[in-house]
Amino acid sequence: MDRSIFISIGNLQIKWYSICLLIGMGIGSILVLKEFNKKGLNKDQAIDIIFYSLLLGIIGARIYYVIFNWSYYSKYPLEIGMVWNGGLAIHGGLIAGLLFLLFLSKKKKMNILLLLDCMVVGLIIAQSIGRWGNFFNGEAYGRVVSLSFLKSLHLPKFIIDGMYINNEYREPTFLYESIASLIGFIVLIIIRKKNNLKIGQLTGLYLTWYGIERLIIESFRSDSLMLSSLKIAQIISIIFIVCGVYLLGINSKKEKYYKEGKIV
């Protein structure tokens, strides 16, 4: 039985990849919605922003993935829209979502940094959950390792079995990133409760945390998107870290506090 399939009814197949993404987006959206409400957005405004951010994020994630796998998709163009088979690059989704929020904030005169601050906690937990979709699809795996290595990590049997890909055992880099993002979620939650947190610093912490997390873990991956001989995710991660450190530093000098801020 194909382990990527959650349920099969006739010709209809619902895949674990889709289920994991939906759970992640659902939990993340609930957290973002609550934070938006605290910062002055009514429910309808908040739902619209979340909906279009997710929609454009998915489109951006797919376009990004297809661009860096064009040698394949140029031969099989009909597969470009088959997102349920996997192939969503989070960096593409983040870029598309950011562009939308920049446009929206300028048009509606919203505080873009506070808008982002409200979203990053929900975003990082969604990323943590979504990585399990990669597991069921046999994606985001690492270097070839021995069975004894996987057992030494004290992993459940179903994960060890799932890391047997293309007749070889692989390092579970999807799990590394899922755990790192979960820890990042906890850190962001704790930091957000502080009274002296400035607007933009939570976003800065997210960018720095996820940038470092991905930069390190990507070095172990074997199925990375490449730009010539470079791993594109590591290039983007360095940019994230630089932007994150800048936001953490520049906003420490500002007077506006997160708890007092209003998006509009």
C-alpha cells in the first residue's frame, strides 16, 4: 500500500501531504486570527488577509519549486498543477506572501511590521506540521545512512521504515526541521509575552531563527533545490538571517511596543 495515501475512495485519493498541510495551515490560521483581533482587525478583515496570504503563498511555493525543477516540468507540463504530489517550496511561499502583505499594507495604510509580527508564530508552527507531509511523500530527506544510525536516534519504527527511500536509508532531515520549527514556535510564544518587545522584533527573531535552522539542516539534505552548484535554500537563509538581525537591532531603538501597537 502506498503510504502517501491517507484514504482512497474509488478513483479519489486523499494524500497525507494534503492532510498535513491543511492541519498546519488550520492551526496556524487560528493563532494568526486571534492575534489580528487583538491588534485591531475585525474578523472579516483578518480572515481575508489570512485567506489570500495562504492562497498566494501556495501559488508562490509551487512556482518557486517549478522554476528550480524546470528541466523536469518542461517535459511534463501537465504535472505543474499537481501540488498534491508534493513540490511546494516554503521560501517561494514566504516571498509571495510577503509581496502580498507589502501591497496590502501600503494600500490600506497598515503597519507592515506589526502585521508580520502577528503572523510569524502561526507560520512557524504551520511549517513544523507541514514537514510531516514531506515525510509521507518521501521528500526533504538527507544523506544515505545506515539502519543502525537511524536506530541510534531512537526513532519510532514507522519513521525508520519511512526513511527507506530508493532502496537506501536516508537521514530524516524533515524531522530535524520539524523539531527545530516547533522549538522556534515555543521560543516565539515566550518572547511575545514580554512587555518590552518592540514592533518588528518578533519578525526579526523568526527570520533569524528559521534562517539559521534551515541553513544548517539544508547542509544535510540530498534533494535540495539548486542554483548551479549552490543550494538556493542556503542563499535565502543567509538573506533571512541578515534581515532578521537588522530588524532585531534597528527596532530596539524605536519607541513603539508590540503590545501597544495597532495594525490600522
